[in-house]
Amino acid sequence: MSSEQDVLYQAAEGVATITINRPKKLNALNLAVIKTMRGFFQQAEEDQSVRVVILTSAEDKAFAAGADITEFKDRNSNTVRPLVESGQELCRYIESMSKPVIASVNGFALGGGCEIAMACDIRYASANARFGQPEINLGIIPGYGGSARLPRLVGLGIAKEMIYTGDQIKADEALRIGLVNKVFDTVETLRAETLKLAKTLVTKPGVAIRLAKQSLNKAWELPLGQNLKFETDVFRQTFDTKDKVEGVDAFLSKRPAKFSHR
């Protein structure tokens, strides 16, 4: 049985932090945890004071060691549907949020944990992080979008190797193949640098961030010509914002911009 204590939420200075907190289960993701996380992400999206979201773990050994396998027992193709759909919907919601989401990954990020991290905009990792899609070893395949997002991030050949073998990769390899943005020596440095990035993004114009995220996500969905048309449309929208006026004026006046996110 899970509760909100398995997922923690706090917001301060424009940054919301969602923390997975099931240390005895290596932060395994059961249905209740997924639903609680989904609620907290929506809370952050709807809170106008929040500009950036961090997804992290209270457990140094694991970001999330995958789905809670105890929930797989005795399920069939029909009864497993709520599990896979809730995980996919959470990942889609993270992707579609108007605010940047940073995954701060330490320890194991396997299966569903890896898939949720891939749905985030930016992934920072500690040197002890381990990534993988080990579902094949259970006789199943990724279900939260791993077979769709992993090849987009690292290429089809590497994604097939990871999913077919179920092997884990270390943080330095994840950095080399483009699965993570940066790797830090310690968990403490990871947390500090994640917060530093979040605070930097808080100062950026919120409308432009939202529109940039939409345009970047379209690169996965649309042919180049349609993507460029979409970019033109949202680029034009930024010219009707107060932040564009402030940004241009600040640049020409050689002063720091103070964006109002409007």
C-alpha cells in the first residue's frame, strides 16, 4: 500500500521538487506511486509560482529501480492495462508540461525509472547512476514508452542492444550515447548542480520556455517541413509577449533582463 509519503513534494523560489521516497523498495514504482506523482506534477503545472520542476530520489542507491514487479503477478493482457496506461500517461504528461522538468538521477534508473527519466527535458546523473531496460529478463518489453523514447535519444541500434539484452549501462556510457546531459562525481554535487540549473531556468522567460518546449517536442512528431512551420508560428507568438519587449530592451540597454513570464 502506498501513500503520499512514498512521494514527497515541496516548492520554493520557483522550483518544485518531487521526490520518490520508497527506500525499502529501491523506489520501485507501483500504481499508487505513479498516481501520486501524476498528481504532484499537475500541482506544479497549475502553480503559477513554479517555473521549473525537479524529479529526484530520497534514496542514494536508486532513482527508481523499475516498476514494482509484485504488481505483475497473476495479471494478463487485460488486467495489466491500468499499470501500463498509468505509466505512459505520466510520461506523456511530463513531456507536455509547459515547464522544464529536470531528472536528477542517482543509483539505479531501470525499467520504468529509466522511462520516466527519459520523459523529462534534461537528465543530470551522479557517477553511481545505472541505466537500463531490463524487462526482457522478465519475458516482457518496456511499457512506459521505452521502446519509443530510447531510440530517439540514443539511436536505434544502441536502443535495440539495450532492450534486447536488458543490460545496464554506467553513467559515463549514458553520457557518451546521449542518454544524460551531464554526470557528476557525487550525489551531493548532482543535487547542487541540478538546483543550480533549476534556479537558472527560473530566471528565463516562461512563455518562451513553454513555446520552445512545444517546438522541440514536435521534432519527434512531425516531418521537418511541418516542424519548421510550427516553429515559425510559435516564434511569432513570442513577439506579442511582454518578455520579448523586456528582453530586447535589456539587451540594447546593456542591463540584465527581468522577465515577468507574460
